[in-house]
Amino acid sequence: MTLDILKYTRRGAIAVMGVAAAALLAGAPAQAKVEGDTITLGSAISLTGKYSSNGLDSQNGYDLAAKRINETGGVKVGGKSYKLKVVYYDDESTPARTAQLLERLIKQDEVKFILGPYSSATTIAAAPVTEKYNVPMIEAEGASRALFNKGYKYLFAVLSTSEQYLASAVSLAAEIAEKNGKKPSDVRVALVFENDAFSLDVRAGVLDDMKKFGMQTVIDDKMPTDLSDISATLTKVKALKPDLLVISGHNKGAVTAARQIKELQVDVPIIAMTHCEGAKIVQQFGASADGYLCPTQWAETLSYSDKYFGSAAEYDKLFKATFEGYTNVPYQAAQASAAVLVWKEALERANSFDTAKVRDAIAATDTMTFYGPIKFSPAGNNVAKPMVLRQIQNGEYVVVAPSKYASHPVEWPRKGK
Amino acid sequence: MLDNINLLTLAPSLNVQLLLDGLFIGAIFVLAAYGLALVWGVMNVKNLAQGEFVIMGGYLAWHLGTYNVHPILSLPIVAILMFGFGWVLYVAIIKYVVTRDLFTSLLATFGIALVVQQALNLAYGPEVRTAESGFGTRSFFGGLVTVAEIKFISFALAVLLAAGVIVFMKKSRMGQAIRATSQDPRAAKVMGINTEKVYAFTYALNGAICGAAGVLVSMIWVIQPFYGVPHSIRSFVIVTAAGLGNLPGVILAGLGLGMAEQYSGFVLGAQFQQATVVGLLVVVLVWRQIQMAQHRQVVK
């Protein structure tokens, strides 16, 4: 606890400094996108408000990558080596503010290369602005499908979208069914999702994949945002005995579900849920959480690597050495760093600062990073990187799917009690 | 929906599970609702911060847990702290709105609710928390019915607390003074009762009861700074349904509401669990209206 407090105060101090810096910048004269030997990237990010802790993780990710690129020769455009600099404004975790600040970055500060804000909600507010000014934005923290069905031309996302979060759990259930001599279409699925944009995106992805295998839905309950009790739904799960239970409802959904699954002794062979780590369910519910499948954008144990950071594990080490107070590196930071790497490579390939040329260069990205492969669909989302599925085995998160990156076989049926 | 009802008839033991869960959680609803009925009946203040008091109690228990105080042991400590908090609030704010009209007290308590929410958010952050009791789970009917020991313990504690408050109201001098004040504040004053002190005590007692309920909530559900609202709504539904000054009614309505939530969650799905609470309120109000209309006809 004391350590936690220390960590938060330290992060708090960083936040205060960030705000102060932003305030100073606000008074500074408009700056060009490229000045001398410096290329300026801009971001409105949540340094205060409800997203502030994840916002700071993302900021650290951006800063670490910019620093790393500057140390390893910078960005070479037209035979000259440039340094990267990121300017930030604090959007206070409010989408309306994000949109305002992007106007300011683009119009007033003349920053023409944008890094995304933190969260889907703020990114959804940011995209129309960058689109209006034809300014490319590479974002790392907005996974909502609403970002990629509007025909945006200047929006690119390095992370997997939210429909992909638990889809891999469905294919895993199908694989397991086949291994046990059953048809995937015999698999019966219980769905418990919060009634909010993110969780319903996740649900849509799960439903798409279930349809592919012809699986049956036996329960399809939606949790209201402030519901702290799903025991009635779980009683139904116990009675209907599905083969797969899928749950998503942010941290609170994960905590509520993990606690009540334990209390009601719900015995489903495969349980997949989002936000296991954020909700600290292993620390809180111990052995009963064993066997849960938890999706993640990135894990430091994956075998991805690049020439900037080396392997995922090396990134993990460098990040911890650079920023104090982290016991594990959040994937939010890793994907933020990856977005900066994409900027670097795209600027070099475009060999120009013309936004249209740079935009086309970003669209043509097909690269490997410590965070995973990156290749954009016409809609701007990254289609090359799969969502990784980890299983809690003896209190540790181990990668079990996709099989190419799996470090452990999946434990089936789950043993947690 | 029909499938789910079918399921209940095919496996009757599921009903036992739902009824038990409803009963256990309903007992906690009763506590918070009783506190509301008290403040409402005695002071005519509709305390919109009821749910926030509950959540605040939960956070205090969680906080004490970080010093390795078991949540059950923290219950009396939290009750005392919340009693003090209620008293301070009375002296600082409620005192000035007791005699005012309905909207002033609604606004004031709504303001308190907002401040408590934001203060908890600042102090503990927006993450959900739980206080771990470390108790196990017992299963019956071959595992089809499970009872978490902590739910049973919290049920017993809720019953004990409620009984304690009832005895206190009946037997103690302060309890008598509270009842006298609620019947007729002016007469009570004339008889030498310090009504100001009675009001302060009543509001503080409500804080203590809610705080205790919050400790129980943190052990069996989850708490979050903004989760107070559903608890407030439940309290209002229960008190409205029972009618003021009807203690057995509050108990019945509370337990009934707990079970109704479980059944609607099972039959209609989790998305309708809270809608049921509000739906029941509408039904109760309509029913009351009809009753009153009939009553009026008799008088005419």
C-alpha cells in the first residue's frame, strides 16, 4: 500500500509537470511542424481525470520511443538526420477537450503529425479533427470498431481492435472441441457483457466468430454499468452448463465475475474474460482464478523483436529501467512506443514532410516491431498483429494462443476452484 | 425468457439459490432503507446521499483492511466513524435544511452525495474494490446450491444490527426521544426534549447504519466511488413501498426486493435486474394511488 501511494505520488508529480509544460507551451508562439533538426509530433493525452494513469503510461511509451530513436540516429529525411519531439496537451480525460486541443495543435501550433490520445472515447473525438485538416494520426490506444467504419483516411491504429479481444477464445474452444471428438457447432456459449460501447464491440467480435463455427448461444446477458451483482446470471450458467463462458465488463465486471464465480463454484471448462490483469484478480481471488483466459494486446514474453528496442523482453527491461515505479510494463505503453516507430519509418520512406506523401507512406507500412507486426487495412486498423490469449496457470499469466507464440499448452478443463 | 422459467421448474433447487441470494442481499438493503426511513420519518429529510454513505462505509472497511483489520472487526469501527461523520454533516449542513421545504433538503443531500463521490474518487481512485473476508463456500444439492459463508455471516450481522436498533428505539431514553420528536417535534420540545440533539443523533445514527451496511456490501459485492446511486434508489423504493414508520414493512419490502432482483436477473437477464427495482416502484406508486382514490370515495 505504501509503495502504491509512492507510485501514485510520483506519477502525480509527473502529471503536474506535464500540465505545467502544456501551460507553458500554450503561451509559446506557434511552432512549425519541423524546426531546425527537430520533427514535432503532437498529442492530446489524458494526464488528469479518469484515464490519467493509463494516459501517463501512454505518454511514457511515446517518450521512450522518441528518446530511443533520437539516440540511435534519429529520423533520416532528405539525407538529413532529424530528432523527434513530442508535445502534449492534457485533455483531462474528456473527449470534447481532446477535439479542441487537436484543433489547437494543428491550427495554432502547426503540428502536422499527430499521435493519438488515450482511450477509444477521446480517439473517436479526435479523428474527425485530423480528418478535417488532412493531418495523419497514428493512434495506439483506441480500439473501438466505431473508429474504423467511418471511412477515415488519415487515421491509423497499431493495436488490435476490440472485436478481436476475445475472438481467439472462440477459436480455441472450437479447437478443443475437435480435439475431444466433438463438433465446433456443438459448443454452447454463455455471453455476459456490460452494456457499453467497448464491451459490446468485444461481444460483436465473439458473435461473428461463433457464427463462423455455428456455435450456440445459451445465455446472452448484459450487465448495466453500475451493477455489482451477477449471481443470478451465474446461477443460470450453473444450470445450463455451457462449454465456454465469455465475460467482459471492464475491471469492475472482471472483479464481480471472479468473486461470484468463486462463491457460486461455477464449473465451466473454459472461462474467458477481459481486464483480468487490470482488475488484479489473481492477487484478489488466488487459486480460484486459475484457468481464466485473458486477452492482451502484448506481452513481454512474446518472440517479437525489432532493431530499435530488440526483443519484447528487452523493451520491458529498458522501460522499467527508464521509468520508476513499474513492476510490469502495461501494454498501453508498448503500443504507444510502437506508434512512434511507425512514424519514424513512414517519414523515412516518404522522404518528405508533405502530409499527403507521409500519409501514403504510413498506409503502406508493413513492418515488424517489438510490439508485433504492423500492417494497416484500408480502414486504418492493424490487421497483422493477432490478439494474444493468456491463461492464468498457478497464478502466472502464460501465453496459450495463438499457438505460434504459445509458451504453454492450454489447460483444459480449467482447474481453478 | 420462457426457457428460463422452464429451467426453474425443472430444477427446483435453483429457486433455493435465488431465494437465498435474494434474502442475504435483501437484509443489507433493509439496513440502508431503515436508516432512510428513520431520517425521513423523524426529520422529514429525504437523504439522497444514502447510497454514498453505504459506499463510504465500504471504503473505510477496505482502508482498514490495508492495515490488516479483518472486515468483520472493522464493522464497529466503521459504524463509529460514520456516526461521527453523520454528526458533523448535521452540524455543518443538515441543521439548516431540516425546517426548510422538500427541495432544499433534496438539493443539500444531493450535493453531499456528489461531494462524497468525488472525495472517494480522489482518495481511492475509480477502480472497484472488494474487502476479502477469507471465508469459504458451502455447497448443497450436489453443488447446485452454494452459500458463501460470508453471505450468511453478513445476513446474521444485518439481522443483529437491525434488532439492536429496534431495541434501542424502544427501550433507551434517546430512542424514546427520537420517537417522540417524530410524532410531534413541538410537543417534544415543550416536554423538555432537546430536538436539535435528537436530530443530530438521528442523522448520525443513519450514518452508522449505512456505514455498517457498506462494510457488508464490500465483503459480498464490490464497491466503487460511483456505485452509491443504485443503493440510494433501492432505499427509496423500499421505504416508499413500505410506507413511513412501518418497520415490518421495510423488512418485508427489503427482503422482497432482494429476491425480486435475483429472479428478474435470472428470468429476464442481468440487463433488467435494476430496471426491476424502478419498475416495482412505479407499480407501488400506482397501487398507492388506486388505494387512495378508493379511500377518498369513502370519505365523500
